[in-house]
Amino acid sequence: AQSVTQLDSHVSVSEGTPVLLRCNYSSSYSPSLFWYVQHPNKGLQLLLKYTSAATLVKGINGFEAEFKKSETSFHLTKPSAHMSDAAEYFCVVSEYSGGGADGLTFGKGTHLIIQP
Amino acid sequence: EAGVTQFPSHSVIEKGQTVTLRCDPISGHDNLYWYRRVMGKEIKFLLHFVKESKQDESGMPNNRFLAERTGGTYSTLKVQPAELEDSGVYFCASSPGGTIAEKLFFGSGTQLSVL
């Protein structure tokens, strides 16, 4: 069985400061891992994905995440927060290493709050 | 290109009533998924259509939930009769042939409140 733990339900940062959203996972397989973002009244949008290639993954809007197998972590970072980054972020694991859409397990989400 | 569209955006019903949620996937997408997020919990898989066929319905909570996708286009999810624990946000997602998560597009969801 696989699971995802997002360690913070809310993260608040000042505009222009770094962002760190933490995610730990467990999986019996070689997983694929994703981060999705949901802005208010919008659908979930894929930010980035890890599918057993490079462990440092770059996504859209300046976000990146590093897959650390020894720590079973896939934390999301951004060097400088922007007001438009305020949203809810979901860490997701797929039991299929090819990044399949079946068998997705979602974390509970982290609300990112940007202070002006 | 139009995205995944869900109707209604919000629905408030009383316990025991029936509600039907609709999802219009992106045109040409064979795969259609339903997910649900109960407040404070994770988003959970309900079922997966490939065209008009149910590929996987292992996440459907019970037989009060009925999903259809006649003609392989839009899909409906009916809850009859609704119970308090059915409240939550119901998401639909679609993807083209194959089931690659990076090709998965989500709708904005239907917020269902059962009173």
C-alpha cells in the first residue's frame, strides 16, 4: 500500500521569501510522484512530476522538487514567493513508475499563504 | 480549448434527496475519472471510465452512488438517497488515450452539501 503525508496543513511566508512545502511518502514500488496546485475555484493543475529520471525536478512557475529515496521525501520549493502562488498544493504518489493516472494517492493538501 | 467542466459548482440538498452531478471532459478524452474530497481528508478515487465502460469502480463508497457515461462523452454521478457523509467536493478529471498522470486535466469540482 502507498501513502502520502503532507507535513503542514498551512504554510505562511512573506512575498519574496523562499517556499518549502514538505511531503513524505511510502510505497512498495518504485513510485512516480507529483505536485498539483489548486487555485480558488479552479481545477487541480500539475506543477511537476518525478518518474524515475532526474531526482531534481523543475516545474512550472519556478517551483522544483527533489526526490530523496533515502528520506522518502519529495519536498516542493521555490526560491522567491509571489502573491499569485497563494493556493492549495497536493503531493500525489502513483504506484506505477511510468507515471500512470491510475492508482493515485493524494496527500491532504497544504494551504500556502503569502503575506505582502 | 475548453477544459473539464463540472455542473453544478455548488449543490445544497437535504438528507434523503437525490442529486446528479455532471462532468464534461475535454473533447476526445477517452479516460474520465471521478474523485471525492471529504472536508479535512484526502482526495480519493471513486471510479474510472474508458469511453463508456467502467474500467475501475473500486472507490465507489456504496450502492447509493451510480455513475454513467453514455456514449463515452459526458458523465453523471448520481447519489440516491444522499446522506450527510456524502458532503464534500467531487472532482472530475479526463485524459486522452493511455493513462498518463501528466495528461490528466481536472475540473474545478462540485461542492455538495447534504443537510
